[in-house]
Amino acid sequence: MIRSLRSKALSRFWLKGDERGLRPDWRTKIRIVLSRLDAAHMPSEMNLPGFRFHSLTGNLKGRFAVSVSPNWRITFGWDGDDAVDDLEDYHGK
């Protein structure tokens, strides 16, 4: 289950259906990813075709990512049975 969303745009989208702040061409993919993340019980359940699931390394070790676009990912950590996530371009950090 998604316990927290750092991104205000993702939070508005997930909780209220408010699409402001999200590119129109990403909305369907984001909805699918968040729905799957909310149903997942462990990170490996996000390893689905087209998601490009992977573990992060370095200062992001312990977090995971799935693709939204070539540069943007929904990244998430895992705390017990809950996901905590964000939408970010971690390649730009």
C-alpha cells in the first residue's frame, strides 16, 4: 500500500484525481504504476513488463525505480508492507 507521496503532483493525482503538474502523456502510465504500487506487498512485485524496474545504488541504495519516461522514474522505498514514493529525474542529481 502507498503510505506516503513526496511529490505534491503525485499526491493530488492519486488522492483527488487532480492531473495538474503531470504531463498529459505520462498520466496513464503514472496511474498504472501507482495502482500496482498500491497493491504490491514487496518491491519485486513491481518487476512487470514495461516498468523497467530496478534497484538504485549509491546514495539511493535501498530505493527502487520504475520508468515513466526515458529520464523520469517513480522511485520508492519500502517500509514494512508500505511503499513511500516520489516522481523524479534522478539522473539529473
